Amino acid sequence: MNKIFIICTLLILIQLVPVLSLADHNQYLFDQANKLYQQENYEQAIEKYLEIQNSGYESWQLYYNLGNCYYKTRQFGRAILNFERALKLDPKNEDIQFNLELANLSVIDKIISPPQFITAKLFSDLKRLWGMQTLTFLALGFYLILALMIILKIISRRGTVQRILNIVLVPVVIIFLLAALIFVIRVNDSQTSRYAIVLADKIDVLSSPGAQATELFSLHEGLKFKVEEIRDDWAKIRLADGKVGWVRKDVFEII
């Protein structure tokens, strides 16, 4: 039994070594990029941040700093893209919100969204109550707490412990279910509702997928829209005001 335990432990450690090594390397790159940003070497800082991103790592700090670099180099579309990605991970961060609003001032197209019903707005605010990382920790944390409480309730014979568990169990269940529900909704939204940012200076929106289709209207760098369908090299998009059309999929990037 001891040999099996030792072997399993060694196997786990072997799996953790490259992960920890990559984390150390990313932290080194992050520190280097921050120094380059402070020295106003924004292009070099971008290269470092992108190297971290290409390793598969993501955090709101990474996207936020990358957005700031793009803003300083007047690449407003990419700045907005990264601020949006940062806000997706940390929806309540006021610094991200402020910088995103500042970057959006550079967008030529001003799309007016139709007013939302109060219930729709409340539901939208509820979905963004916590970031995905916070939601994950909340759901897992309260699941473990709930499991531990149920086990204690089964094995404990003391009346005092049972009374305390009965009182605490209800709010724990409510918080767990709320966090789990919001997590499922957010995951479903990320898979079904894709939003993107225009990265080209100017794009033509067409009536159908194909270069010979009728031009409906034009959009400019930095505008956010919903991607409803992708067909070969084309994407069907919908603006906040309800307008629909087709654009080439190489002129935008998904948030």
C-alpha cells in the first residue's frame, strides 16, 4: 500500500513540475513586460504579454496590461478587445471599466442599443455579479462545505451540532445553488453567445456571404458586435441596434 502511495505521489509531482515551471516562466515574462511598460517600451511589452497569452495562460491582469499597451500605441481595436476580455474575468473592476470606456471614445460608430426591460437588466447584472474565476471557486468551495456539513449531519449524534447545521445548511445551499446556476449560465453564454471586436480600420457589411453581395453599411475599428454564425470565411453578425449582415471572419477577433 505504501509503495502504491509513493508511486502515485511521484506521478503527481512529475505532472506538476512542467506546470510549475511554466508558471515561473510566465511570472518572469510578466515582470519583464511590466518593466518595459514602465519604460514606455510598449511594443516590446506587447511581445512579452503575448508570449504569456500564447502559453495558454489568462488573467484579467494580463489582458488589462495588454489593453493598456495597445491603447498607448493607438491600436484601439486591440485595446478594446483586451479590456473586454479582462472585464469578462473581473466584471466589477472599476479600472477596467474606466479604461474600456476611454478606449471606446475612439470608436467612430456609435450604435444605440434599444432600452432593456428592468427584469432583463437585473438578470444581466446578476449574470455578471462575479467573474468566472470567482464563480468557480465559490461553486467548488460551497460544494465542499455542503458535502462536509452533510457528512457531519449524518455522523454527529450531538443535538447542538445538529441544530447549528440545520441553521447554516439553508444559506449554504442557497449560495451554492446561486453560484452554480450563474456559472452554468455564463458557460452556456460563452458557448452560444459570441461577441467580437472589429480590428480592421474599416469593413463592409454585406447582405450575404460572398464578395459579390450587396453592401449594406460599413463599420470601423473597435466596434463590438455579436457573431451569430460562421460559414467558411464569412460570419453573420448582429449589431446592438438589431442590424444584421455578413463580414469576412479575418477582420475581427472573438472576445
